[in-house]
Amino acid sequence: MGLSTYNGFSGAQRERVQSWLTREFAAGRIERPTQCESCGQNEGVIDAHHENYDEPTSFVGLCVICHLALHCRFRNTEGFLEYRRRVAEGYQHPAVLDRRTALGELQRTVMKGVFPGRVRPDAPGATFLDSLRVPQPAQLW
């Protein structure tokens, strides 16, 4: 897989947890997420996101767009914050059916301020994305 370090967990540790979880999903011992806990998407690719790899069963179901957007928050904080705001207001990106196209889709749309898709009438107001740490602007003296 070639995962990088995230939240203080090494790429190797992340890969071990992901491999274990994939086997558990395949064996039916753990239920795969079917809905994004941020935007409500229930079609296309839904991932299991971990903030803490020491607890492999404590994951959050996220559509691949929400998942990739949160991982981009350190490289494109402004784009992530705008996406997070829109999701809280009910924005839902069209379902992405193929993981291989997801990053390109995110970069062509959301991270450039283009928001195809729809606004749900049942806007959540706050989502999992709001709980994530984001880089703060440099403090001036």
C-alpha cells in the first residue's frame, strides 16, 4: 500500500491495521460501513477511517471524498475548511464508484472550490470533520 505516517502512527502500523480490517470485513466478523458519517453518502466507495490505529475497531465510515479531503487538510487547509463548512450545510459530492479516480476527482473539484453534487435538505450542522485538528495560521508577535 505504501501508507505514510498519520497522527503519529507509522505507515507500517497503518498498513497492518488496514490489512487486518480488510480480512475481518471479508470474513463477516466486522460490518463494513455503508454510509458516510459526515455527508451522509451511501453510494459508491465508503471507507473505514481511523484516527487512532491502536484501536482498530474504532473507525468512522466516510465516503472516499470526505476521507481524502480530511487527509488533504494539512496540504490544503483552506480547501478543507471550505469543504467542511459546505458538508455541515448539507453538501454531498456525487458518489465515486472507483477508488482509483477519487483523488483526481477531489483535486479537480472540491480542492479548487468546485462543488458538483447536491445540498441535502437535512443538513447536519456539525459533522465528524469538525472534530479534526487543522493547522492554525502562524501567530504574529
